[in-house]
Amino acid sequence: MENYFSIALIITSIALVASIILQSKGVGLGGLTGGGDVGGVYTKRRGVEKTLFWITIILSVAFFILTMLTVMFGQ
């Protein structure tokens, strides 16, 4: 059972990293390292951007739950 949690945790972590990287659209490499134009203008998320935002939230919650389950059942 511990192997299933580990495999699910690896898949979830890869998907979470991919969704976070996809959200930094148009920022370039400067945004990934902390530089670049941050901008103070709030824009509403629409379409694919909103869907990707919610997928990232769901993946982060799933990652947290899987981590807790792995710790609880791993002992």
C-alpha cells in the first residue's frame, strides 16, 4: 500500500510543478528567478487561466493529503 501512495505522490508532484510553471506565462526566465516585471495591475482570470489556477489548487491539496497519508501509513 505504501508503494501506491509513493507512486501517486510522485505523479501528483510532477503535475503540480508543471501547472505552476504553466501559470508563469509571458514572464520569461526573469520571472522564474525572481526578476522581471511583476506589475501592480490586477487582472481577472478567465478561460484556461482560471481552469489552470483551480487545477493547481486541487493538485496542491491532493499533494498535502497524499503526504499525510504516506507519513501515517509509512510507520
